[in-house]
Amino acid sequence: MSELQNTQNLDLAETAALPGKMVFTLAAGAGLSVASIYYSQPMLGIMGPGLNATLSETGMVPTLTQIGYALGILFLIPLGDRFDRRTIILLKSLLLTVALLMCGFAPGIHSLLVTSLLIGAAATLAQDIVPASAALAPAAQRGKTVGTVMTGLLVGILLSRVVSGVVAEYFGWRAMYQLAAVSVALVGVALWRVLPRFTPGTDMSYTALLLSMRHLWLRYKTLRRAALSQGLLSVGFSAFWSTLAIMLSETYHLGSGIAGAFGLAGAAGALAAPLAGKLADRQGPAKVTQLGSALVMVSFAAMFLLPLLSPHAQLVLIVLSAVGFDLGVQATLVSHQTLVYGLEPAARGRLNALLFTVVFIGMAIGSALGSKALELAGWQGVVALATLAGAGSLLVRVMSRRI
């Protein structure tokens, strides 16, 4: 690709549709980078003995990875508004590749914990790719484009546990990290080749950039409502997935491999998300947020019928519910991002950081409340929590009307 092509004027994106190759590469980059956060979860049982680490020590691996991701969202994502996002994507790809390799060759638990923190921070590469897709896409196709890229991201989340579980079982946990490093390196090179250079949206200092996030939060009611609505959906989403394996084991005596396979049901819902993006382009994203929130609420509420069904029918209903609420969560997220990215194009990185900070908080709250609900009220308690979260999100969106 010539330098002239790399420095093409991004204003052309307002009229020219993005090439399918570029959209696919963006989606693959988002999925492979965010998957790095979740690879460790199914492998903890075999990582500990190999490193002579205790259960509590290995349990810190996913915790520190999530902490690194949260810190990266807050302190690294805003840089996309200040510097060429293409360069940031390349540098983060390199950092994530190195961190994954370091995990793959970690001599002990302490070095693994440090590099897990780095993986989390570098994996925010996914949150640089999504605003890049919004900036490149023509306005009339922004919802569809962002929807496709977000499908790649969500599929990466949902399938990461399945892939790492299988690879670790047959080749060892180190092989999974090494394979992940190769995949990120390849997609990083591909992104560098297909993406044009981006003109920074601001010349503010880094400190001013971070301080401006408070101003953006207070200025835009649309941002606050989108973050609150999506954060509530994240509560239900996280409550379900963080307790599913325990419930399947206790109620149906199914192993972790089957629990991981339920991620395939969620992926099926996620694959339909580009349709939600198209609908957002045609009917308006605000309308789709209401439909998506309603679908989440109904999908969770359907599981109140589980006690009335046979065990086989119960599992079928859980799978169908997973497809439904994953589609609803994804459709709503795509539409919320479309709304938020249109507020101030020069601040898309910071707007995205604020939105996903609240989403991350919702995920953490959902995990904690879901475990408590399961302990106190069983699976019906988890279903009630998730249904209420969906209803709360729908209420926020109905009250928001067109914004």
C-alpha cells in the first residue's frame, strides 16, 4: 500500500463505503485483542500446579487482567483523540504481543501476575479499533459498520474461553498464550496495512485530555443515559455468565466444558448484531436501544418458566434465552455507541472511554450481585436480578425518548 493511500483524506469516508477487507480486519482485531483478557479463566486449574502457585495466587491472574483493562480504558483510550489512532493501534498490538509471550514463558507466578496486568492494559486495543471504525465509516452506514466490528469483539469474548480450554487441555496453557501472541501480531500488521492515518481531534495536553472527560460527562445527557442504560444491561449479562457454570454443575451435573460451550449460544446472538446496526441506520439508534433492552428483559424473564419444564427442555430454554439476551445486549451497545460517537467526533476516544468505564462497573457489580443472588435465592434469584436490570435499562431508554 502506497504512502499516498495511507494518508488519504478521511473526509472521503463520509461518502465512500468501507471495503469489506478493512471491516473484517477491524472486527478480527477487536475480537482477538479483547479475547486476551479471558483466555486465562478456564486454564487456572492447570496453571497453578505448573507454577507451584496456590489457588488464591492463580485466582489473581484474571483479576489483575481486568484491573489492567479498566486502567487502560481510563488512561490510555483518550490518547486516540490526541495522536494518530493508526500508530496507537500498532504500538498496542506490539505491547500486547510481547505481554502474551511473556506470559507464555513466565517462570513463576509473580512474573505471570505482572504480565497479566500488562495484557489487560494493552488489550484496550479493542477500544481503539471501535472508534476508528466509527470515524472511517460514512454516516449513513456507521451503525452497520460499528455493529460488525462489535460483533467481532463480542464473539472474541464469548469464544475465548472455549478456545483456551481446548488448547490448554491438549497442548498446555503456555501454548495458548503463545498462540494468542502470534494471532495479535498478525492482526496488528494487517491493521497497519489497511488503515489510513488519522488526524488527531485535539492538541490538548495529556492532563487536559483526562480532565476534559469530566466536562464531556457533564455536558452530554445522551452520554450519561447511554452509559447508565448499557451499564444496567451489563449487570444482568455478567450475573448470568459468572454464575452459569456453578448452576449447571449443581443442578444438572454438567462440567466446565459444557458451560463453556454455552458461549456458542451467545455468539449466535452476537452474529446477528449487524442487523441491529442496519436497523439503527434506518430507524434511528434510540429506537433500537428500546427494542434491545426489551429483548434482554424478556429473554431473562423467560427463564422464570424453568421450574415448569423437564430438565432437557430447561437446558433448551437457557440456550434460547442466552441467544436472545446476547443479541439484545449487543444491539443496544451498537446503538448506544452510534449515539455517543455522534456527539463530538473529535472526542470519540474519550466518549468511548466514559461509556465503557460504566459498562465495566456494571460487569463488576453484576458478577458480585449474581454470586450473592445465587447463594441466597438460587438460580431464580439470578434470573430476577438480570430481569430487573433489563427492565431498568428499558425504563432509562423509554424516558430518554429520542436521545
